[in-house]
Amino acid sequence: MPTASFHSALKIHGRAFAHIAAFHPEITALRRDLHAHPELGFEEVYTAARVQQALKLCGVDEVHTSIGKTGVVAVIKGQRSASGKTIGLRADMDALAMTEHNDFAWKSAKTGLMHGCGHDGHTAMLVGAARYLAETRNFDGTAVLIFQPGEEGYAGAKAMIEDGLFERFPVQSVYGMHNWPAMRPGTIGINSGPMMAAADRVTIEITGQGGHGAHPYQTVDPVLVAAHIITAVQSIVSRNVKPVDSAVISVCAMRSGELGSMSVIPGSATLVGTVRTFSAQVQALVERRLHELCSAVALGFGATATVHYERSYPATINTVAEARFAGDVAQSLVGAQRVVRDLEPSMGAEDFSFMLQVKPGAYMRIGQGVEGGAGSCFLHNSRYDFNDDILPLGAALHASLVEQYMPI
């Protein structure tokens, strides 16, 4: 279990942190229980039930369930409501379809499922904040705590919004955070613009004419066409996107023919990849050029290529005022030297972006990686585990956003 000496070494300030640190063992036990029982998006039945149970024990005012299928929302009212303000705090709950290779007592009890991204920790931190806020209520307004399903590819945030999340709970702003193994415990990162990229899926279907591998002149070889397309699309970013902008195109999979048929040229090939961008303009440019280039390359060989472009998650863009506010709150906890206000954006994606499309807010990173030690294994790795030492800080950051947004 975490120790008080670790907390004192971090030199974290504020009443919220000191209060939450007193029940650190309880939120650690919850986190580890969630880790042992991972569930995929929209299947978080056990997780949602544990969250509901914990929230009721915390004494929150309202618990709402089945929002966006398996989402849970808690409402906590402050000592006063004169401000008329409402703030949203969000944590994701789902796990990943991967096998865990750790050997500690709380490792996954489910083969092929694992909390490999720390959503168990995010959930536990928000429960910790709920307990503190319900016990103290040192704010003037209403806090809405959003426990979201299906972040890992299921667009759970979008599902909650479409299910009336913000109509039922009309927050003025919304905040979320994610652990980051590349940052040290006690540090918090943010910026006032893009935090995560848009994630799009690209499928390229190439149709040629199959035949005998000894007589390729009688065919239109889709494997050859695919190879040229793979190379050609890499020119889109370098020759179409401004150097000051950012984009990534990665062709990650190819399927064509049969491995046991060395002399059969297939009639078709399929490529699958991803596009990552930060701006809608660059996203549209890349989509257009993919259609144009793939079609033209295929045509040059007498084949055809059809591009299917699916926009999955939009870019996660912090609003300026809310990012500045979140940075100030973080600074009040850990000091200016431990807050990175110009954190480099990641080309990874995050469905909190859907919430930021309809509400102002900010997405933060909370450091958790001890060099060569706890929390240093990167996300989506079979050896990953959330660093329980940072649970009180994450919970205190959530709670402090509420108290400083709606002071008494």
C-alpha cells in the first residue's frame, strides 16, 4: 500500500489532498478490485455496480445509471447554490481486449481482458473526489461526476451525450484527466489547444485481375498496386500538409491472396490504416488527397482503388480559459514548477473530444511514472499497471476544480 512518506515527498498542498490521503487505502482497494475485473466498452456491468455502491456509501445526493448504456452520473450539491454554477468531471471505466502478463495479486481474473490504460485508476480517483466533496461540500454550486463507458473505440462519450447527458445535467464546463507514464508523479500537464489527435480509419480496396504468377503480363497485379499506394500515400503529409501543421498516415495492415499459393496472383487487395490530425482543415485535406492519389495510382496500373474514410474520434481540443483555469488549480496543488502548461500534444486519440465539442473544458495529464519503477510501463502494454501512489493527487485535482470554480 502507498505510504505517507511518498505523499510528503511530493510536497502537495491543500486541504483536499490532506483529507483524501486519509482514505487512500480504501480508494486503492477499489482501484485494484476494478483492475482484477476488467470489462470492455458497454459491458461494464460489474464496474458500474461497484461505482454505484461506492457513490452511495460516499453520500452523494443523486446517482443516475444506464446513461449511454452503462454510464453512471453522480450529483453533489455544495453548501450553497447561489452561484447557479455546475461543473462536470469525467472518468472512463472500460478496459482493453488484451492479455495481462503481470503477476501481482490484483491482476486480471479474465483471460484476454485487461485494464491496460489505467481507467481503473481514473474511476477510483473520481470516486475519491466524490467522497471528499460529499463529506465537505465546500463549494457554491453543483458538481456532476461522469463515469463514462466505452472510451476504447466505442465512443462512449458520444453515446452519453446522445442519451441526454448535458440536457439532464447542464454543466457550464467539463474536465477530464489521464495518467501519463512518461511524466513523473506529482506533475500535471496541459495546454490551451490540441491535446490529442483526431483518429480516422482508412480502408483501401484495390481491384485488379488475378492470374498465374508465371504469367504476370496477363494480370493486373493488385499486390504491386498496393505496394505503390503504400509508398505514395506517405507523400501526402510531406508534400501537402504545411510543416507547421501535423498529420500522420499509417498503413497498418494488408490482406491479399493466400500464403499457401506462391504462384497465384490474386484479384484484389485490401489496405487498412489510420490518419491522425489536429485540425479539421488538415483532416479534410488528407481525406481528399487519399481519394485522389489512390485512385490515380491504381488507374496507372489498370486497376481500381476505392477509399473508405471513417471519421472515428475528433481531435481533443482544450478551450483557452478552461485550460488556464485547470493549470492554475494544478499549480495550487503541486506548485508552478510541476505544472507543464505547454505539454506536447499526442497523436493518440480520446473520446473526451466529443464532450469538448459541445462544452468548454480541458483535458489534463497526471504523471505517474517512477523512472525504472512503478507506473513507468507505457499504456496498452501487457505489463502496465496504474500507480496507486497518485490516487489522492488525482482525486484532489478533481475536487479542487470544483472548489475553485465555485468558491464559497
